[in-house]
Amino acid sequence: MVEQTRVREGDISETMENLLEYQLICHSENTYYVDPERATELKHRLESIDAVVRLFKNAPGDDYSEEGWEDRIESIL
């Protein structure tokens, strides 16, 4: 699974803890999963974030496409 993400293997544990803390995933009997009742909401949020990332990556070299712009916006969590 680690290969399918851009998260470094050493950061997986912290990432999973953060996802659990913000109730974006659930944990039960050694299994991590998305609450089916929240799946659609989370899917839409992730699609929106992906669209913003693509927009800024494709933007011309101006203020809106400055390196590090992601650090200046609020977290979705």
C-alpha cells in the first residue's frame, strides 16, 4: 500500500494517527477503513483538493503558482 501513496514509509504511522485523530478513517481489529456513511463526503473533499492542486500546477508563473502555496492554505482536516 505504501507504494500507492506519496507518503514516505517512515511517515506512515504518523499519517495514520493523524487520519484517525481527525476521524477521516476508522480502525477496528487491525483494519483501517473509511466510514461508509462519510465515504461520499470525503471523496468529494479529496476531488476538490486534487482539482486545486492541478489548477495551481498548470497556472502560469505568477503569484498564484508560487512554490509553497500549499503551506498558506488551511488544512482540510
